[in-house]
Amino acid sequence: ALKPLSDIISCPETINGAIDLEDAETDAEEILRTFILTEDLEKHLLTVLNDLQEERGGTYWLQGEFGSGKSHVLATL
């Protein structure tokens, strides 16, 4: 039987659903605390971070529906 989502995950009551990229400078700890890193996203972030470390340029495409966490990903970077 399928479990309700609330039995699998929990979200802090204080979670801010909308991240403004300027918040990365003032509220970095909260952004990182509420960030959920999936295996696929970890691979993509490691690619970007490796390119930065190697001082390689690159182009990256971030696409998703409204509310899917695009700003959260960018603020985390």
C-alpha cells in the first residue's frame, strides 16, 4: 500500500517556499538547511563546481516548473 507523503517526509513549519537569490547573502544557513539534495542534482552540482574549480567556462541550463526549486538550487550554488 502507498504511504501518505506526510509519513515519508516532513517540512519545517518555517520553510520559505519562495527563495530570492539575494537571500543567499543574508540567509545562507537557512537556505542550506532546507535544501534537499537528490542524487541527480548532486551529480549536476558537482559538474558545475568542478568546472569552477578547474576555471573552465561552461553553460548550464536549469529548467523546471513554478515552485520546483530552481531559485533554491541557484541560491545554494
